[in-house]
Amino acid sequence: MAIEISKEYLKNLQYGTAKNLEARIQIHQRFSTNPEPFHAWIGNHMTFSGPVRVLEVGCGTGIFWRENLRRLAEGSSLVLTDFAEAMVAKTAQSFDQPWIRCELADMEALAYPDASFDIVNAHHVMYHAADKARAFAEIRRVLKPGGYLTLTTNSERHMRVVYDIGRQIDPNFPTDRIIDSFTEEVADIEVPKFFPKFEKFVQEDMLQVTDLEFLIDYVASGVTPRGMKVADDFYEKYAAIAKKEMDAKGYFEIPKRSALFICHN
């Protein structure tokens, strides 16, 4: 089984604490050059008509709804779920409203009745499903007729430079990524099988990273939890390559491309 869909690895190592996920979130927040923040961009494509029942699978640290809660009408309800206890605990720290629940849940086996939500969010999480067809089926099951799913993922070109440099330094450095089992390109094929009626939107961005130490910590957040063995001077060489570009341009450049699918039930 690929490590990025191993629930034991994800629960205990990659998402055993919020540290690794927060490192990845912060690099986008601090160094993005797109004037429209990613989570606002998603929210701007969503429609709300009065009170709604919303389920988020793979809520992570709860960042999406921290930034979009104002969009929900009075009388709405929100269920934020993740299969990692550390993520649920972190999210629960941000919400104390009685109409918001934070719960453990596996998107491949949702313990909610049929047709119980108007909206389901699955943002940057489908690549963690071992059985993606089952995850899609569960989401469709809990969605009301006329409801919709917001699903996001990244292009196979997304932040590729970060991995290419790793392989350049150390031939044993793996270039497989968390996203690879469900990239934008895979979603283009798979989404229509489960949701024939959908809309697709794309956001391009360019990170201009000016903090060398932060960049190296970001690289390590994908290496250390997986127990990868890299060359002893791996990070020293990585920093030298990045610093050379920072000195020349004033920043280290990382292209990004993310896709949003709004899937109608």
C-alpha cells in the first residue's frame, strides 16, 4: 500500500500532530502572489440559499471554515470531520458555536444518514482515500438531491520544482507526493464517473519564498514523517541551491496550480 493512503501512517506520523500540515499551509499563506487567497477563492465559487447543512471531510486544522464561516446563514449547521484525532482536536479549538460539531470520521465509511447534507467539502483529501470509488459513493449517499460537493486537488505540475531539486541532490530522494494518487489530471477522468454534472475552476499562483529556513522546514515536513533516508548533506545542498536563486531574484520561485470541482448531486 502506498504510504500516503496508509491510515496508520497518516494518523500517527503525517497527521499525528498539526505541525506538518501547518508548515505546508503557512508556505502558501506567507508567500503567495495571487491576490485572491485560496480558501476565499473556493468560497467565492460556492452558492448558499438560506440555512444549509454542511459536512467537511478531511477538515485538517479547520482553516477553510475559519475563513468562510461568515458565508453561512443563521440556522445552518456544520460538521467538521477528519480521521486523525490530532486534526479534530486542533479544529475544535477554533469553534465553540453550538451548531458546529467536530468529529472523527472516515470518508470511506461515513456514519451519517442518507441525504443528510446540502453541501459536502472534500478539499485536498481525496488522495488519502484507499478506495476512492467508495469515498465518492459515500459522499453521494450523504448528499441531498440537489446538493453539491466542493472538491479540490492540485495539478501534477503543482510545486514540482521542490521535488525535482530533491532528486537532483539525492537520486534516492522519492519524487512521489501526497497528491499523486488524485491530481487534477486524475480528477478530470474520475470526477465525471461519479458526478456527471460538475463545474471546474482553476487557480494559478506563484510562491515567492524569501525565508530560506522556512523553505527547508517545508521540505523536511514531507521527508521526516515518512522516515526517508537522505544524504547527510542533503539539506545543506538544498539550501545552497535555493539561496543562489534567492540572491539572484530576491526570492525562490515555486509555481502552483490547483483545481476546484463543484459536483452537483
